[in-house]
Amino acid sequence: MGQTVERVAVGGAVDEQTERVAAGVADYLDHVVEAVRAGRRAGTPLARAVGEHLGADAGQVPVVTHRVDRHQHVNLDVALEALVAEHGGGTVIGVGGGDQRHHSSFSGMLQDSGRWGTFTVGAVERVSLPTGPHSQREAVSLGVHLFRYRGTPVAVLESVGEERFNNGGATVQVAAAEGVAQDIVADLRRLVVERSVFRGQILTLGSSDDAYIPSVGGIGFHPRPTLTRQDVVLPAGSLERVERHVVGTAQHRDVLRAAGQHLKRGLLLYGPPGTGKTHTVRYLLGHLEGVTTVLLSGTSLRFVGEAVELARALEPAAVVLEDVDLVAESRDLSPDAQPLLFAVLEAMDGLGGDADVAFVLTTNRADLLEPALAQRPGRVDLAVEVPLPDDAGRRALAGLYGRGLPFGEDVLEVVAARTAGMTASFFKELVRRSVLVAAEAGHPVTEDDLRAALDELLDERGALTRSLLGGAGGPAAPPGPGAGPYARPFGVPAEPDDGLYL
């Protein structure tokens, strides 16, 4: 400061506390002055750089603001890059000047630029955002795009709010001549949908920023399953009906539209737990390449409205609602609220018939859903049962889970005969346990190990284990009529009902 802090005398004596305070203030002011001087040396005022590009006083140029939700930041960045490229390219400059740049409007930055060393040209700030289950994008989190739009020079500030300040959305602020900014915003709206990184992906809503699930703004990305027809065994003709209803409609949408037929469709897969409903859905997802799919399960079913909105914007699309029976009687916090199932059905009905959106519902309790679905016909137009396996189905399961292991036909027949009422999960555990038995004995797995594992699982003391695996709680009985509400000849998935989200 070039000045000396004078001592303050109180009653002829120096007040040491006052002296320390005065010295601290002087040091602080010295740092402020030095920071201002350093800022002036380090960066050109933002208004000067923008004004030179615009060919006008930057502080007097109109600014139009467009905001999007945080999950759309990555799409906004993609759209802005595409827009700049469409109009011949441009450059991006950063904004320096302390934390104020995160709280100031673009017009405020341009008007105050250069005062006290604030809002200078600095480094562009970027953030890494997922664009799929295995891909990332370095998006601009604070920077000014300088380019020409239809021959007119424009400046667009791209920024994303900081979550610590409860300001998580993304924003573009367009500085351009009157009327040009509105056209730029309209183009960005279009490109955000056309170039969306969510298009053709498998998504979940309500995801946190889990390090193990790539997600952006609460939307998680999941890899597409790779299953073949040989991996799924259903009752004769069932898989073909399911595939034609969901996949076939997507493949022949142009023919159906030309014939005046609707594209919106609903599929219900029902049956006991563990029989392969989710696995069948996984097969469908693997054959919906290019179709945007939103998966909802459990508490995330409350996002059905958002899921339908996303599906409509990014069609062709599918919305998968797992275990819908869990919300058949669930209500919102309001005592007058309709059951959440009604909200699901209303969201399904909100789309027009021309919407290329498939709804796939799974349930363990079709009896809870049938009244609601019957009162609102047209939401679901195909229901397919996935019941408990018959003898042939159990034989197929044992063989498929035992692929590559030395299990002959005779022992597999024995397994099938002794496991009436069991589901795919049981056979998965049976084969795994046989390998474990062999490993503990110190030799490669044999048919004897499979028999030993079967005896162990069918032991009276294992009743709860069998129940938890989706099978009968007591000792297995020979198959026959009336073996349960879903018992009838059929096949089952070759793989377990592992869940869609793993």
C-alpha cells in the first residue's frame, strides 16, 4: 500500500488488539491490489475480445437466455458444437475473474469486464460427461463460443450451474443482433433432440452419480444385452409373438404407418418369480438396436411421466416397467392420490397412436393388474404368460446351465424328474453348487457332484433356500395337473432372471 499503519494510543498506551486488526486489514488490501494488478496483466478484458468479434460495444448488445435441465447439458454442448460447425466453425474462449463469473449474467460480465481485473479472457472450463455406457465427452462448463451465424457475428456463453449453490441447470446466453439470438435458440432446441446422446441408448431414471453406473443428471446408461434365440425358451410360439409385437412393429413402422395403423403397443409378461420374465425383456432389448429404451423398476416407477416424455421425444422408443404389481396399490403422499398404477396407465394413454413407443410390463401378480387394465382397454394389447417349467423345460435348464460340463443325458433326466416346481434360479444355483462341491473335494466336477448338490438342495432342511430361489418350499413332487396356478407345459429362459440393471 506504500503507507505505514499508525499505532493507536489509548490513554497514552498502544492498544495491541487494535494494532493487529489494522495490520490485518492493511495486508488484505495489499493482496487485493496485487490481485487486481496481476489480473490486468494476465488477461484481456472479456468485453474487448467479444466486442472485437461482434464489431460493436459488447456491453450494448442484446442477450437472450435459454436454460435446460442438468441432464441436458451434454446434449446442449453437442448441439452447440453442431451449430457452430454448420455455420463454418468458430473458437471458444474462457472467462477469468474469480467466483463471480459463476454467478453473473453474460450481459453483466460484458458490462463489468475489466473493472478490478474481473471477467478477463481465461482458460475454457470443461467437465467430463458420459455419452453412453462406455463413452465420455469433454463438455464446456464455462466458455464463450465466437462464430458467425448466417454471416452475422455472435457470441454464446455456455455455462452450467454449480450444484453446491442449488443451481444445477445448464444455460446458453446469446449475444447477437436483434432477432438473430431467437433463431439460434430455436436451432439449438432442434439440435438438442436430433443429436441427443440418449437416442438409441438403454437408460434408467433417478440414477445417482454412482461411479459404477455412468450417469448424467440422474439418467444412467446401460450396455445393450447380447442374447440369442437359443438363450430363451418359452412355450411354443410365445417368443415369436412377443418378438413380433415389440421388435417387428419397430422394424416395419413405415409399412404400418402407410397402412394407417397405430404404432403404440403394450406387452404384459406375467408369471411366478424367477421364471424368466426379465430375461425375456433382456432378449428383446438386445434386438431393439437403435431404439431408445427407458427402464423403470421399484421406486423409479414414479418417474413414468418423465420416461414417457423422453420416449416420445426420442422415438422409436420403449418403456420397460418392471414388477408393476408393486405399485398397484401404492399411493403418493397425498391421501387423495390415485394408486401409482393409475398414473402409469394414464401416462401410457397420453401418447397418440402414431407414437412409435412400446410399453413392456412385467408382474408376478397379474390378478392385481387385470381389473385396472380391463377398465382401461388398449394400454396393453398382448399378455404372455411365463409359467413354471415342465419336465422338458427343466431338462433344458439343467443342460443349458451345465454347458461345457461333463453332464450326460441320463443325469440331466434325473435332475429334471426330481425338480418339479423349480425355476431358472434354482438350476443356476444347482450347477454352481456342483462345481463348488467338486472344488472342495479337489477334483474336476463330475455327475456325482451334480447328484450330491441336488440332494443337498432338495434336503428338507433346504426348504427355505429353495423358496428363496423361486422354487417349491417342500420336497419336490412329480409334476401333474393342478401343480400351481401357473403350471402348464412350457419352456423357460436359458439364463437366470439376473435383473436388467447389472
